[in-house]
Amino acid sequence: MAKRLLGVLAAGVVFSLVLGGQSAATPDQQSVQRIQPDPMLMFPSNPTGTDWVAVARDRAAKAEARGQRFDAQAALPYQEREVAGTAGANDTPATAEHIAGFGTRRNTNPKVALTGDLKPDETIPTLPPFAETNDAIGLASDLGIGDVRKTVRTSGTIGDGPYGSAGDGTGDIDFYRLAGGTSGATLRVRTSTPVGDLDTVLALFDPDGNLWNYNADTVDSTDSAITFTIRPGEEFYLMVGSDPIGLPRDPKTPGTGDGVRTEGPYELRITSGRSGGDLDYYSFDLRAGDVLGAALSGGGTLLTVRDPAGREVFGSEQDLTTVFALDSPMPGGGNAVVDFVAPRDGRYRVGVEAGEGPYGIKLEAFRPGTETAPRGSVHTVFLDFDGARVNTAIYGTGGGIRDLSPLSTFLPRWGLTTRDESALINGIIATVRENLERDMIAKGTNPRFALRLLNSRDHADPWGQPNVSRVVVGGSIAESGIPTIGVAQSIDAGNFGREETALVLLDVISEPAGPTWSLNSYVGAGSDKTTFIGRAVGNITSHEIGHMSGSWHTNGLNDVHGIMDPGGNPAVMFGVGPDGLGGTADDPDLDLVEEELSPDEGFTGVQDTVNRTAWAFVRGTG
């Protein structure tokens, strides 16, 4: 598992590095009261230390609340024209059914309530129920997932083994073995309980018994669903149990459940990739800067967005609207939610590409939030190097008022003095300005781009005023309670939350040389140390602002390197060149780019991080 723990984020499951992989926590870090933000927002976090039950509960509650924002009465109704139970009429982007009257132009409706139906996929093999006892990792039933098959159906019963209500009462659970085989796979797992009282729980464990994913309920249902990626040669263990909670104390030992909850039969479906059966596509017209949101519920499980050229620009099989800004109007509450910012006028498409049976889509389009701000207003991003008091409750349960120390506190850890501080700040500011301002203007993605970048050295602190967000560059894990290097308050397509706080903590990246996440590990005799540290911290700062302006992580394992890569190779984020030293002539410039979304987060498609950021910062015209 060592390579897995180098910074990949698995389908809303894992984003790791420093505290879980290569660098042990200090005594102060271990004793501080921890906050559990959503791992999607962290850079990086500890995979095996994540409280996935808390994360899943928070996601479900917020998704349900966001789903209730959709005003179906005001939406344009649209019903699929393809006859239910059939396929072939709208199964390709070229044959998409066009929804006229949807959009943000005058005399159009920005909301659509769409209903349709997917013909069941008859190609999925069905296995009979497995015999008990399969209540622990070592007793797991083998579904043949790996090189044998990638999709399967089976069924089982919670309560029929020796640990259910008819047995010793410790609680019946069923384990299934899943392998990546030689090619790996991204798997979608879903339970259904058409009869009985069972309220299911799904959990994913590694062979050592560490919890990697958890889901108790899909919206308005007692069924559960998770999506995750298994890399070649890896194996994981899927647990089906009963809510509430219902996790074993020791997943490697049978009979260690947390008591009898609900019991009854269930059906289990595991799929990978696009459906082998029915597909449904719908088209509509967007204009440049339109922010598209869509939430899929019912029988559909995979939702995609395609641009006018037919490219997939966002694919989702999960609802992660819990990480949206509180002020974001985007819809949620479903099996899959997508968000997208249109780079140009044209005809776009959504596709329902997996699942079976009736489904619904909440489809909405908005203009970016800064555009609707008061006329002439500009969003300010304030870089605070002086330390700050932050209410860390905005990041997760257990937070509170915390005081974070200034940048100057960490200078000696890099071998710098107070005389170097101004030059270091200059480097950070220059990097952020190049990444988030000059590149946007040079690339011309949005002709109305407008961003005001201020800092604590040169300007009065504007925090607390309207349209001001900040990045606190300073503080430590012990001070903040968050085991991370950086964390953003939200991922906010359209930039609707304009008074948010991000953190760039400096303790881990200023550790003594050795760990890959310490900047000191890349400093040598030929290094311009101040320039290198300024650029590295500036890139991390740009990464967090990139989240707050709407970008998700991009693929950190391919050959395209960008600001929104999730880690894994710290030298890339730090801008270290081929010589392995920072601050030398071969150091590359890292930018916002158009790049594949991170497959380990459960998303697919190509994300244009330049476009998302460019349209996030628009001079107000409201």
C-alpha cells in the first residue's frame, strides 16, 4: 500500500501523504484536538485517520438540504421521449433529445425538472447468495471482481448468520473481496432493499482493516452507494451491514459487530465503466460563463456533461455538494451531481450513462456569482502573512476559534532570517499573481476578468468586508487542529461564496530535510532558497484559491502537471526541476491548465481549470 499513500484521493475516500505515509506526527500534532474536514478540501490528510462515518453523515445531511433548494414548481418540466423499457432512440450524444427553452438568456427558464427511464442492463452476470459465515475480512466471499469480471449482481441477507438476532446478537455483517487485477477498476457499488426492514450500510476496508470509505444512505432511501478506485494488484473488502452505524470493532475478527440493528434481504450491484445497456442524452444551449449544475436521482447512477465538440468535461457518480460554498445555489441531493462552467457559447449535453429504471434530473444554469454582485465591484483575495484568528468550525466538526502564528515564525526552520521575509513574501505574491491573474489575462478566457489581490504587508486588512476572501499563510497543525498542509473552505464553481477562508499551514513544509513534503529536502548548494520557497508556497496558495474559485483536483499521476494536481509528487507542486533541487535554472513554471479530472476522486472528463478561475472573477454588473 505504500505507493497508494503518496497522495491520491480515492473517490471521495482518501487523500494522503504527510501524516499517513511518509512523515510521523509530532507529539503536539498527536495531542491536539482534531477537526475532520471533508478530505476533498484538504492538501493533504491522513487516510487511515479519517473519520469516514462523520464525513459520510455530514455529506448526506448537506446533500439532502441542498436537494430541497430546488424549486420544482418553477422548473420547466421535461419528460424523456424514448419509450420506457426501450433503448436506442437517444443513446448517443449525436441523437440527444434537445431541451428548448432552458438557459440564462432572456425568455428562457434556468431550471428544468427532467424525468426519464433506463432499460435494465441484461449483460450483468448474477451470482447466487453466498453461504455464511462471511463476517470478517479473512472470511470474505469472492465475487470474482478483478481479472475475471468488473460487473456483477448478487444478493444476501443481514441477520441470517450466527451473529444476528437469532444468534449471539453481536450483529450480522457480510464481507466481499474485490481485487484490482492486472488493470484496476473504478467500481460503483449500490444496494437495494425492495422488501423487508433492512437499512443498509456500505463500508470499504483495506486488508489491514483500515476504513477507506463509508455510506449509510442515498437521498430519500434506506439503500447505500459508494464509488472507489482499485489500482492494479490491490485488493479491498466491501462490507454490507445495517444502519445506524453497524461497523465492526475489528473487521478482521468475526463476531465483533456493534449489535443488531435492522435486518432483512438486500440486493448488491457492482458495475464499472459505462452501462452496457441503455444510455440517455439531452442537449441544451449555454452561453460563455454559464454555471451548470445537475443532480441525478432514482435509478440513474452516472451523469456526464459533454461540450459542443463531444468531449466529456465532467462525469460523476457521487453527490459531493457538501463541499460547495454555503452561498452556492447549485442543486444537490442525488446519486450523482455535476458542475461545469461553459467556456463559450454552444450546444452542450448531459448523459445518464449507468443505472436502470426511472430517474430524475434537477438541471439548473446560473450566471457566475461575482457577475451578479453590485455593479463595479471586484472580488478581493487577501494574503495574510501576519497570523490570524480563525474560526475553524467552517472546516468541520470539532472546530473553534484558533490563533495561527505568522509566516515569520517559520523563517528559522528554513534557515532564513527576518531580513529575508520581505523577499519571501514578494516571491509568494508574484507566484500567486502570475498563476491567478496574469495567466488569466494572457489566455483571454474571460474578457471581463477582474481580481484584486492584496496582502498584509502592503495593505490594511480588509477581512470582514463584502467580497473579500482570504488565505492565511501561517500556522501549524497543532494550532489549527487540521492534519493538512492546505485546506479550502469550499469548491465553488461560479464563485458564489465570496467571503471564505483558506489555510496554508507551514509546519510540515518547514520540517528538517528528509520527508518529501519538506521544502528543505530540495535545497542544495546551487539553490536560490528564498526564490524556491516563495514559489512553492505561492503554488500551494494558488491551489487553495483554485478550489475556492471552482476547480476540483486534476490527475496527479499523468504527465500533465498543473496547479490543481492533488499531491502525490510534492516536487511537482513545489516546481522542482529534473536536477532534484529547488531554486535552480531548470525549475518549471506550474500553471492552471486544462487537464483530466482526478480519476481517484470518482470523477471523469477534462477540466479546464483556467476557464473556471477566469469566470470566477468577473467585475460586478448587477
